[in-house]
Amino acid sequence: MIIDVIIGFVKSAVKGRLHSRTYLKGIAVKMLAISGIVVGNMLDDLFNNYLNIHLGIDISTSYTIGLLVYEGLSIVENLRAMSVFTGKLEYFINKILDITEKTEKVKDKKENDKNGKSK
């Protein structure tokens, strides 16, 4: 998370979009994400020790893995925006991220059509 914050800070400075409000909002989101790990741990403890319900997975571990994947993707996106990658690695990352962005746009369009909102 610290690496993501530093790289995001550098990216904003390089792009000329460094604003304290945006930076503080990002820090608040990170703190909320960390508190999610604590809540997951408390739920694990509640289910396993007090309710005697064994889920077969740890909520906190699953959430932490998801958070690590999210942070890793954020770091790659920030580095991509700063044009750090070159050659075949740049092509590969652009291809993966472009597929992800197209999938998100399709999902958003379907959701907007479903809700009666069209762009």
C-alpha cells in the first residue's frame, strides 16, 4: 500500500495533477481497506470461536489476497500511466489492461441500459 501511495504521488506530480484533497481521499480509502482486514479477522473469530461455524475459508485471508491483487493492479496502472514499461512488456500490459477496461465499459453499459439510463 505504501508503494502504491508513493507511485500515485509521483504520477500525480509528473502529470501536474497533484492536489492535497485527492491525496487525502486516497489515504482515507487505504485506511478503510486496512480496517476491512480487521473486520474480516473479527468475523473469522466470531464464526470459528463463538458460533462454532467453520466456513472452510478465512474471511480476513481472502479479503487480504483480494486487496493485494487490487493494490498490485493499481501499481501497474500507475506505472503504465507514467510510461515506465517499454517493448514487449508494455505491449503485454497494455493488452491486459485494455481488455479489463473494455470489460468494465460493457458491464457499465449493460447496467445503465438495465436501469433505463443510456449515454
